[in-house]
Amino acid sequence: MPVVATRRVQARLAEVQVLADFVEATVLPLSRDASLKLRLMIEELFVNTICHGHGGDSDAPVEVTIRLGHDTVDVIYVDAAPAFDPFADVERPDTGAGVDARPVGHLGVYIITRLADRYGYERAGNGNRVTLHVRVAPPAAGPGPSC
């Protein structure tokens, strides 16, 4: 049976660790690599909601739902920021350019598009709804019988 967990927080930078702890606790059966990947994607969405969507800390809600399947994780991320599709204009960064020559922004969303197997956006009522689908290695079986 799939594991489904939801956490709701306010769009405040102080809540980043609360979300990180929620992700780690929810995806505990998965590999450390999968846990870090999911945490990075959710933290990137959350920080973008605060910094770009609200222009700073806000009392507005952010809700994250994680559904663990046998070898997949689905994330539904909903915020109450103004309408914005983070995937509308994602460009591959110019890795040949020096750090000072690169434009600020979009790197985190680009990383999400590379880590997720599928991703999507829709405006749902007064909120933004981002969905991520990630294939992961199935949880390792415990030690087998020994002689």
C-alpha cells in the first residue's frame, strides 16, 4: 500500500527545516540519494515561493504531499502565491560562461527538470500546483536468512 503524507506550513524561510525534516521522515525507506534529491526539489520550490512569489516571508500556506510507491515518488506542491508556471521558460544554463556572466535565477528550476522524470504545473483555484514524478530504486530488502 502506498505511503501518503501531507505537511502544511507558512511561506516563511524559517520553515525550510520543518519541510526538510518532513521529507526525510516520509521518504525514510528510500536511499539517501533519493531523499536528498527530493529534499532539494522541494526546498527549491519553497524558497522560490517565498522569494519570488511573495517577495519575502508570508503567512500564506504551502502544502506538500508526498506519495511513495514501490519505485516512484509523487510530490504535489501547492502554494498561494500569484500565478506562475516555473516550467514555462526553463533554459539550459550556459556552462561555458563564467559565474559572473551567467544570469541570476532559473538554475534551481532547471535542476528540478533534470531530476524529475515528469513535472507539471497548473493554476488550481487561487494557488499554484506543481507535480513531480520521480523514479527511485525500490527500498532495499532487509538481510536475508543466514546459516
